[in-house]
Amino acid sequence: MFSPQAQKEISYGFPSLIAQWKNTIITTTSTTKATHNTSNSWKTPCLNVKFQDLYDFAVEGNIDDVNVLNEVSERVRQQAKVWWALEESKGANWYLQPQISSNGEGISVASLKLSVLTNTISLRKLIRKGIPPTLRPKVWLSVSGAAKKRSTVPESYYEDLILATHGKVTPSTRQIDHDLPRTFPTHPWLDTPEGQATLRRVLVGYSFRDSEVGYCQGLNYVAALLLLVMKTEEDAFWMLAVLLENVLVNDCYTDNLSGCHVEQRVFKDLLVKKCPRIAAHLEVMGFDVSLVVTEWFLCLFSKCLPSETTMRVWDVLFNEGAKVLFQVALAIFKMKEEELLTAHQIGDAINILQTASHHLYDPDELLTVCFDKIGSLTTNAITKQRKKQEPTVLAELDQRLRRLNSVKLNDEQ
């Protein structure tokens, strides 16, 4: 019999947005700062706090971090009012109407009615300001194309898929079982038998849907966050499917990660164009951006950004396409430009970028840099850069495979 968890809404309860930082403190740690004044010195306590964010991840920071999160939560509430007002005036599913797709799909501008064009422009602006968490599931399903993808198969597709894969063992299922306990291990729902079983069904199901992709490390983190947002595993499955099949570049998660290698090379070119001072300095240092960008792209920032900031990035990703990943990565580098220019060790540069991303609690600050300071990136321009880099990447991967086969042959002899 098909597991009931796959059909019902996940029972995990989501906490309310932070209202007062005092109510969110779990533990506190006092540190001190010494300030000298003529002959006297005095120490001022600096309070570190631990609390839970919107998606119940444990967060540790200082009072300023909590204040930022409080400001963000208030903006989320205000933005929700805008969405609900539009739902009331335009209809509950006004954004389900045909719209212009950022990745070149959809209907032409010439055939658009004025109302549809207006909705498309309004929707993009709204999404960049953030989708209210309660509306994310149905908005994501709509704008990403996941709902349309699901409508092309029988209603029992996911149920049948899970039944068909039950008990089967493949290299993908073995790797999934290995990675499950390491997927956000401190989360109160994901780190439970129910949470891990639900995540496993989504990942195993997709590994059988697309045997060429199967399973790649990084997808566990992506699928885990999709589960927390979508709340039903079937919806999370279809969001994962549309990500891998429509939103992201091909071959990002195949065995040789060729698509990911291409994306890294495209990013290097964009960094030279958009942040030339940083690019030149890092080149002199011998810093390879793939040291940080690989994880960013494979995990879609889910391991480096705070959860709500990640969700805001994904809001735009599902609506505007994979070019957003480049804009976000460029923005993180841009925001730490002056610090990076003073770094002279590779380890220092990595630490600057990791620390910066982990403390980006204000998604509006990040997205403002993305769209105002980095500037626009078009899907067509990105596609041209990908085609330019693909031959080099494939040649390098082929050469690497030949070397490995040669070494293996020598060892056998």
C-alpha cells in the first residue's frame, strides 16, 4: 500500500515569524569589548543569541542580526498585505494567467492583452520584493511551470513511481541513504525518521524518473528546503523536476557535472565584466572562484545563505530563470569588494565570502545589489556564454577521463 505520508500534507508545524527578539533567545553568550578612555578602560558586554528562524533552523548571531530579522519579518508582513489586496481585487489566482517567460518560453509580447502584460510586469516586481511564505507553494508551482508539468501525466504518477521504486537498490539510492543523515542534521523535522523518509522518497523517486541525473550530492539540500516550503512531498517532487528539467542548465547534476563546470566558467567571465577589480585581484592571488561557486550553484545557495534569504532568491529563480544564480553570486562578491581587495591569502578570501553569505539576513539588501548594482543579465547572453565554454569544458573532461582510464589500466597490468 502506498505510504500515506506521500499524499497528505507534511505534519511539521511552521513557527510564526519573529516578532520580538527577546522571545526568540534560546541561549545567550556574553563577550566583552575593551574601550580605552585616557587612564581608564571599561568593558561593554556583547550579547550573542540563538533562536529559530521562519523555517525552524537554528540561527546564532548578535543583537544586530536579530534586529535585522525583525525588520525583515515586518517587511514580509507588509508585503503579504499587498499580495492579499491583489488577490481580492484581481482574483485569487490572477498570476495563473499567461505571462511572458524570462527563459524565452510562453507567449509573444505581440499577442498579449494589455491586462496580461500588466500582470506580468506587476508579478515580476512583486516577486522581487518577496512572496509571502503562505503563498509560496502555489505561486512557485505556477510561475515555475511545475503545475503545468504535473498536468501532463496521470494523477497517480507520483504514487505509482514511489510504489515502483520501493525496495529497489541502485548506486543513487545508496548515495541518498548515505547523505540523508547529513542533510541539515540539526533541523527539528528533517532530522527525524519521518523527515528523512519523506526526503528519501522525493530523491529516490526523481532518481528513477531521470536515470541520467539519478542523484547528485547537493540535491538533498535543495529537496529538503523544497519540502519545508511546499509542505507536501508530491509538490516538492514536481518543483525538483521543473528545476532540473526546465529552470537550470542541462547536465548540472549528471555524473561528470559538465553543466556545473560550464556555469563556473561563465561566472568567471561575468566576474571580469561586472567586477573587474575583484577579478584582477583574485587572479593575481591565484584564487579559483570555483572553490566557493561550485557549492553555491549545486545547492542553489541553500547551504550558505540564511533560509529566508535563500527563499527570496528562489522566488526570483523560479520566475526569471537560472540567470538569477549568476546575479546573486556576483552580488555577494560585490558586497565584499573592499575586503576582498585587502585579502592576500586564498583562505582569507574564502573566509570573507563564507562569512558574508552566512550573515546575509536581509534579502532585500542582497537583491538590491543584484538588480541595481550588478545590472541586468539576459538569458540570451548567458546562453551564448555557455555555448562558448561548452567545447572547452567537454574537452577537459574527456582528457581527464582518458588519464583516469590510463591510470586504471596501468594499475590492472
